Amino acid sequence: MSYIQLEHISFEYPNQTLALDEVNLNIDKGQKVAVVGENGSGKSSLFLCLCGIHHAQTGRYILDGEEQKCKRKDRNKLFRKVGYVFQDPEVQLFASTVEKDISFGAINAGMKGEALQACMDEVMEMTQTHDLRKKPPHQLSYGQKKRVAIAGVLACKPEVLLLDEPFAWLDNQQKKNTIQVLDHLHEQNKTIIISTHDINFAYEWADKLVVMKEGRVLATGHPQGLLDNEDLLEKAGLEMPLILKLTKKLDLDIRPNTMEEFLRV
Amino acid sequence: MFISEKYNFLQAKITQHPFEKFTFFVAFLLGSLLTQNILSPFLVVTCISTFFLYHALSVKALFQIAALPMSFMLVAVLSIICIISQESFEAIYITQIGDYYIGFSQISLDIGIFIIVKAMGAMFAFYFLILTSPIDEIEYLLRKMKLPDLLVELFVLSFRFITILLLFSRQCYLSQKKRMAYRSFSSSIRSLGMLISSVLIKSLIHADFSQQALLNRGYRGEMRFIEIHEPFVLKRSIIALLLMIALVAIGQLRL
Ligand SMILES: Nc1ncnc2c1ncn2[C@@H]1O[C@H](COP(=O)(O)OP(=O)(O)O)[C@@H](O)[C@H]1O
Ligand SMILES: [Mg+2]
């Protein structure tokens, strides 16, 4: 049985926008999942349902063998397990300094004294926020805010991490740093789900790709299998990854995983 | 933006325990309020100015922060110094306009100066606290003063959200201005209305998301944070206490 199971999940906003329409999805523990799709295809709504902020009107959501109901106690447990990094870091940072903001989730998760300090050090080390620790959030640059927002969620020690467009508006270096953090988390066997518009990144990084359109899951599977399919790409409004374009153009038989591999060939 | 943000290099330098800063603040404040003469508030202002200048605040910046309350005070004190009367009175300067005599006397001038110096002393004491204590230390002090948690959290959240809203309104204003929204009076009024309503909507949406983010990080109606400060040095607080006694004593002298 998969770690995360969604069965016929439908979710409607109060203004009657059907954001998720009969979504079925299975995700294993430790998987790296990328969700792609146009704007408004329901990626953020999917994440909000997964982390328990929204509750789907119909369907079953099973996490780690337990069905998630909308009861308050269950929800708090779900929050502990699934961390959500918002696309806009501004909405997440609220404390008067970076350090306090990061400590907030850890203290709520019941950490104290040395455990708390160790957790903070680990998280700040991973996200490179150590130097910012005394600064108030409004004095940070966008990239720094984003890192602090990630750190704040990591400090709660979630098993599943959801990141909504983690690379939006980041420069190349910041993006690389973020990818490093993701890789680090992958080594700790955390399940990572991100939504992104960067199809090249999704192709190289993900174990599993979820293609969404208008609230429905069009296809799931390994990115190399899916992104070859021109019909699907057309339908979902996606572009083919650069590597695949090149291999097609050059009529190569191989399907390299990363750009480096491709260049070596 | 905020004055404490503008000169925040001071906050970065002065990292002593917030309570020590607070005792000095109280010493300065009481020194300038519990006084019969202008000497002790004058000493307070000099002390704090020297402290600021020593920590590399420029003279220009010092005048700027002093001028900020000064303009309000002058207007207020003018009404105390000026005497308007229908009869002539003993004065340093007096002039007659119609039936009225307007001028100021020695006594009114003395009172005016006394009030201004006293208020400047208190103002500088506040500057001392604000410019040396970052917002999280002020939060710490408020908590230690046993203010209800709700109020302290409101204070922290307001500060945070005011900074966001200010930033947003500024961007919004600039983008309107670039599209020539403020060229005539009527379009200015209309644009301002749009600005205010969009800031309002934005803040509602923001509040919604923020609450979701807080819940996701385990918020259960109580905000607790890690507190890390330099160790508390009793010696410095005793110095502050002595300073306070000295200032108040000087303030009781009749000059
Ligand atoms: N708070 C909301 N209230 C009503 N409708 C919403 C809200 N948020 C999103 N929607 C709608 O739900 C659909 C899916 O949006 P979203 O999940 O944000 O897509 P994505 O993240 O893929 O861009 C869109 O049609 C959007 O208009
Ligand atoms: Mg989105």
C-alpha cells in the first residue's frame, strides 16, 4: 500500500469553483514528486488538501495507513506530518526575528532545551539562514525570505514536505541552494512533493510526475515516460524538456537523465 | 520607514541584555520627568546624545531625530509662552493688535523652556530604548512586564503586517503614479480610493493565508518562541540605578 493515497478526491471552493475533480493519486514514502500543469490547474489546491488546510468534500485521503477525517484532532496530527511551504514566503513569516520564526514550529512540535537548539542548528545549517538569525523578516531579500520560510517548516520535522513553486522568482544560485536542500531531505527519506513550471527540472529531478489540468490528473508516472508523449504535452499545455527535444532532433536512441549525462554522450 | 529601522546599526552593536537597556531607559525617563529644574533633563539629553555619537550616529542624524518631536512641541509650547490679554502686562516683548496685547513674559518663557527641555529629555529616553532595542527585545520586555499574551502577540503581528502593508501600498502607489493616476484632483481622489480598497482586500487575503500557515506549523492559540540574549549583567543595572538616583537628586536642586 502506498504512503499517500488519494481516492476520488473532489474539492470545491465556497464560490463553487471546482478546483479538484476526482483526483486519484498514489505516492510512496521517500518519493520525489513533481506536480506540473498550467496556472489554475489546481496544484495549490491539491497541496492545501494534502496538508489538511482544506478538506475535500468527497473522496478518501489515506496517509500512512490512516484515513484522514476532518476532525480537529486528526487535523492537528496531519499538520505535524505534512509541512507546507507557501509560494509567497511573506504570508509565512510573522515573528519579529528569523530565529524566533524558525523556533515557532519546533516549539509547537514539543521540542525544548537542547533538542530545540539542535533542531534549529540543523535546519539553519541546511537552509543557510544562520547569518540571518537576528534579522527581522522585512529586512530580508526575497530569496532569503524563501529560505527562512522553508526553514520554518522544516523545524516542525514533517514527514512529507509540500513546496508550492519553490523556484518562482529565484535566481540561479538560490535555485541551486534550494535543490540542495531538497536533495538533503531526500537522503533523510522524507517524501517531497513540489509544484513547478520548470519542466527541465521536473524531468531531471523527479521520480514521479503528476500532470494536472483543470483540476484533474491527466497522467502520472516516471517523467521520462510521460514527457515523451507529445499528445499529452499538448493537452496539458507543457513544453518538452530540452534534453528530449535535443535527443529527438539528433535522432539518438538513448534517454539521458540529466543534462550532464547528455553532454557526455 | 520606522526610525528604529533607519538606524538599526545601533541595535546590531548594542547587544546587552534587554533588561539592562530598560533600566537605563527608566533612569533617563524618571531623571527627566521628576525634576524641578532644567539641569537634569539637559544632562539626560547630553548623555544620550554623546552615547549615540560615540556609537557612530552622525551629527546630522542626531539633529534629525531631535527635530522630529521638536516641531510638534514648539507648536504646543508656543501656546503656553504667548500671552494674549486685553490689558497690558509686564513683559519682555509685547505688541498691540487692535484691542489685544500679545507677547511673552519672563515667567511664561521660563515655563515654556522648562516644559520643552523636560519633554526632550523624556523623548530622548524613548529614543534610547527604541534605537538600541530591536523589536523582539521590546517584545521580550512587554512579556516580562506581564502584559497579557494577546496584547503582546497583537503588537508583534501588527508590526510585521504594517511593514508588509506599507511595502505593498508604496508599490501600488508608484505603479499608479507611473500610469499618471495622480495628475488631476479628481483622478487623485479616485486613485487613492482604489489604492485603499486594494490594500484592504490584500490584507484580508494575506490574513487568511497567514492563518493557514500558522495552523500548518502547529499553532494552537499560543505563540512561543526561543529566547536568546546576552547574559544579564547586574553591575550595569546597578550603575543605571545609581544614575537614576543621581539624576533625580540633581532634579530636586533649586537653581
Ligand atoms: N481561495 C479561492 N477561492 C476560490 N477559488 C479559488 C481559490 N483559490 C484558487 N481558486 C480557483 O481554483 C482553481 C485552482 O487554483 P490553484 O489550485 O491555485 O491552481 P494552481 O496552483 O495550479 O495555479 C482556479 O480555477 C482558481 O481560480
Ligand atoms: Mg498555485
